[in-house]
Amino acid sequence: MLGGYGLGARAGTKVDMRFRTASLDLLSSEGVLICTVPYGDIASFEIGGPGAHRKGGGFIGGGFGAQGATEGMLIASALNLLTTRTKVDTVICLQTASSELFLHTTADTPDAIRIRLSRVFSAIRERRGAAQAAATSSTSPDDPIEQLERLIKLRDAGGLSDEEFEAARAPLVARLTQARAE
């Protein structure tokens, strides 16, 4: 981990990310759960950095005559193979409304990780959209029973976590209770 604020991990510690159906778990290198972040809470999830870069090599061979040039080029090729190193640097930034986390990995390039996590990105967009729809529906003047039915459908379809469902359901139940009392 490079750094950040608010998710309980310290800079310099190794962190594993586990992607679940509705949330992201951050675990210490010993497998201890640091925190769980529901996809609906993720404001931004970005993958970047320089990716793969090569160091070393750069030898050019040559010599006198055809045989000397051939030997020089073969030796330079061998030295380039032995000294050239490819290093991968990828930075992952996770942001919520109250936290930010920067992670570094040498496991894969940004593009490869982005492709591998495409399902997660889709789930984050879906949860964010469902949370916005729930917030919009809870403030609209529609019938509260219709709004509850929509929330139940969203939850059952996997568009809302149980926590998101309960947060959107509570004001509707309060409105129904108040309307029946009047």
C-alpha cells in the first residue's frame, strides 16, 4: 500500500483485495479482514501508472569484417538478453466519500488488470446507478407502496445491497406509518 486515509490500512503494508458479488474486502497479508467496501460506496476506482518498462540492454555489436561483425552482433544480442529487465508498476486508487487508498502492484500492467476486473467495474456502475435510483425514488412524490415495490425488485435483482435497501426503505415505511396515523 502506498498510502491513503480512512480505510484502516497503513502505508507500506501489503494488502490483498478480494472482490465479492456486492463488495470489496481489503485483507492484510496474513488474511485478516481490514475493511469491507460495498460497491455502492465506491466513488472512484482507477487503475494507472507507467505499466511495463524496460531497463538495461543497449549493447550494439560490431567488428572488422563479416566474421567480426557477426560475432560482435551475437555477443551484443546475448548481453542484451542477459541485462534487459522488464519491470511493471501499476497504481490502483480507490475512493469513497470519506476515504482514499493508493495501492501499488508489480503483478500486471494497468490494462491487463483493468480487463481482468471488468466485471467488478460493471458491478460498481450498477450499484452506483441503483443507489442513485433508490435515492431519486425515495424523494419522488410517487406512491410509497410503488416505491417499495421498485426497491424490492432492485434488491432482488442484485442492484441494491441489504444495507442500501434498508436505507432507502426506512423513509418510505415512515411515510406509510405517518399516512396511516392521519
